[in-house]
Amino acid sequence: MMLLLLAYLGGVLTLLSPCILPVLPFVFARAGRSFLRSTLPLLLGMAITFTVVASLAAVGSAWVAQANQIGRWIALVVMAVFALALLWPRFSDRLLAPFQRAGARLSARADAADEAGRGGAGTSLLVGIATGLLWAPCAGPILGLVLTGAALNGASASTSSLLLAYALGAVTALALAVWIGGRVFNALKARLGMGNTLRRLLGVAALLAVVAIAMGWDTGVLTRLSAVSTARLEQGLLNAVPGVQPAASTLSSTGAAGAADTPLPVEGELPALDGSTGWLNSPPLTREQLRGKVVLIDFWTYSCINCLRAMPFVHEWQERYRDHGLVVIGVHTPEFAFERNPRNVMRAVEQLKVDYPVALDNNYAIWRAFENRYWPAHYFVDAKGRIRAHQFGEGNYAHSEQVIRRLLQEAGQTDLPPPADPAAATSLQGVAEQADMGNLRSPETYLGHARAENFASPGGIRNGQRADYTLPDRFTLNQWALRGPWTVSEEAAELQQAGGRIAFRFHARDLHLVLAPAENGTPVRFRVLMDGKPLPSADAGGDVHPDGTGVVDEHRLYQLVRQRDTIGEHLFEIEFLDPGVQAYAFTFG
């Protein structure tokens, strides 16, 4: 019931999204007619089409995606015809094909029926169905939660009901807009005699909307024109639901190491793996299916540097022991809102070459069932379904492998391969290379105001407001600051104008920054400075070119600095050459 309510409220917020703007002219074109016979069928047609198309799109197959794209172009043609009919009612009878003439006759018949007080619902329903094809791509974090399950497990009645709730929420908002707009429309017609002029203006607006969609401007220009970010509003709804977000998420490492011959206690039973919003690389798994197998549960999230450094060891255990009864299950529990997006997670799983089952824990259901509080966290489960050990944070990899081997031996496995070579860890590269703990003196630092610390710009953070920040005259170790116009939300700092900077005085071998491109997906160029000078090519991180430049084109962690010679305290600065970047957190290694 809670998800149904969230889906409905998310649909209501769709009216404030830029992707709804192109369909408004078609809705307002019928604002002056009977609500029950004209406006309501239009809105219901949109809701039905949205539900069907979104359910099909969620299946994720290529042919469905192609069919949806074809459907969009068909819808554009139909909408263009109706727009021209608004401009020149006789246009289709004189110049266009029989299909368009039939559409004009339907429109005329609907107009006559409306004037006579009867009928007209069929044509309005047709317009609504066609308009729904254009509206279907609108989706925010709440709809993303719904689509995740369908995309990975297939469309179902429950998924379609959530999609319908989302669509009905949007229909409710549109109905209110039509009711208000209709009053204005009728007042202008009655008092100014501008009925034909308004009809033509609506036709022009509709035709411009068709052109905007065909050219792709609806996802670019209109996004920039939007005064409200529905993604933030929807995320606020998610954050407001009790139990949806973890109460706290400490990322510091704690271990459960012990001697190799220490008896392994029973820490509890494996909880049910229920409540996930989808699965990757596998159908949903249950604890009953896992009986008889040794199971490693790995809680991770793809922008977490600690998780990325632990992942090569998890991959090694999976490869070494899967034919001997080990099942590795990754539980992807997001820390930031963009990590809820299943497409982002799918891309990360592919890039990281994760081939074992991954449960998408967007609602933190599995997280709460384990009473977990750490990324990464490893839980070791024996063949009887009992948790026998755990490891919180990085490290203790040799001990963790010994735990796996002991549980496999308890399950009757006798011909195990030799343990992994500990020296292999020294050959890891990129973000997977283990942290230089001897030089690590800078902590993970969040840029959103909910968890920000050590902020040094004069005047402090102005929560949720656009503000012009400046850098201080001097920094002490682990202080950071902004320069330029930024809006700092709970999770991130978003740059409002090109040329803005982030500065951090740090002491570590590696510096990483979790970044996202502009909200409309436009890449953001950047350049990195160290102590006021261009970053030396020898110290460039994996995401920085030798000349110190780079591009933010995905929602992920970016490695910006890797010092290869003398490691000391430095002032890091990153300047963004385009607006819109979103910065979430610094991590170090």
C-alpha cells in the first residue's frame, strides 16, 4: 500500500516535470469541452497507454524498445495532424491522405457531439492514447523503483498496478490543470471573442511541441527551462517514508577476524531475501533454494570506493570456489539517489564484470533484515542456512577466504583448490588497488549539507539555496570549499554556472570524487589543479587525461589523483568548464 501511495504521489509530481510540457497543448486543446465526454477519455487514454507501454518497456528486450520508438514516431505523426487540424480545420480534407481525413471527420464529429451534448469520447480516447506514447518516457526515482522489478523479473499484475497508480496520479494533476486552464480558456472566449485565435495558438503550440520532441529538445532545452526538479521532490518523498533509508551508514572498517582454528559461532539464521526491487544475473533466489550451499552475502554499492577495493577478492572467491558449492550474492543497497536507478546499476555491473547474482535492495529490505550498517559487509552462511561469520569493511581477506574454505569443508567438500595467492593483491590497478594506509590521513567527506563537515567557504553552507561561494585565504588539512554559484542539497552540491570550483586540502595517495553529469545528462568537462598548478601527468588518476582534464559523463566515482612519487599534503582543486555537475562525496586511498 505504501508503494502504491508513493507511485500515486510520484505521478502527481509529473505535472511539474519538463517532460510533461510537450503534451500539455493537446490536453488544453480540449479544456473548453465536456469534461466527461472529452477531457476524461483523453486523460484515461493517456493513463492506459502509459501503463501498457511502461509495462512492456520494463521487460527490457530490444524489440520492445524498438517498437516503443516506432510508436513514438507514429504518435508524433498523429499529434502533428491534430495540430494542423487545430490551425486549419479543412487542411486534412484537401491535402492529406484518407487516414488524416478520417481523423478530421472524427474530430469534427466529436466537436458536433460536444455541441449537441453527447458523444465525442472515442476521438478523445484516441488522442489520449496517442499522447500517452509521448508521455510514457517520463520517469523519476519513484517510478524507477517500480520499473526495476518489472525490468528484471518481467511485467506482472502488481507492477502494472503500481504503474497505473503512477499514471492516475499524473492524470489527477492534469485534470486539475485542465479544470483551471479550462476556466481561463472559457473566460477568454466569452469576454474577448478569441475562440478561433486561441484554437490556432493551441495548434501552433502543439506543432512546436511535435517539432521539439522530434528534434530531442524535450529532453534538453525543456529540462533547462524547468523551474522544479521532480527528481528531488520524489526523492524527498522516498526520504520521508519511515524505514526506507538506513538510519545511519558508517563506512569505517571493522573486522571479525580471528585465528584460523577458532571455532566459528552461529550468529543467526540467514534472513529471507525478500523485498528486493529486482535481480541481475539471476532469477530471485530464496533461502530455501540456497540450503546445501555455502553462501557469501556481499552488501555493496557501486560508487563506494571501499566496495570497489573489496570486489576483486569477492570475484576471486567466486571463480575459485563456485564449482565446490559456494554461491556469492551481491546485495546492491544504494547510498545516493542515482544508485537507485536500475540502468545505472546494470551499467556498473557490466563494467565491473560482476557475473554472480545481484539483488537490487532499493527499499533497504534486505539491509534491514540483516540489521546491516556497513558498505562493504560480508556475511558467511553455512550449508544449513546459518550465519557463521561476518566482515565489515575492507581487509582481512585471507581470513575471509579461510572461513569460506572451512564452511565448504563442513559441507563435505574435500577436494578444494589451494587458497588465493596473497601477493596477487599487489597487482591490482585503478580503483581496485588497495589503499595506502600509511599515508591515508583524509576521511571520506560528503558535500551534501545533511552530512557535510569541515566546510571552509566564508558564510558556511546555505542549505538548498543557490549561493555564490568563495574560497578561503588558507586551508587547514581536510577542509574543503566551493567557488562560484552552487546549490547544496542534502546529498550533493550542484553547479549553476560554468567555471565553478571545489577545493580540498588532503593527505593521501589517491583522491576520488563521486560525480554526476547535469540533470539532463549533458557531460561536464573539468580540469584538475594541484597546489594552484595544473595536475602533473604523473599524478593523474584513472579518470584524468595527462593534461589534467576530463569529462563527467556518468553517475559514478571518479579517480582524480593518484600520487606515484612522494606523497604529502596538497591543495586539490577541480574546475568545471560546464554547468550542472553534481558532486556527492570525496573518498581517499
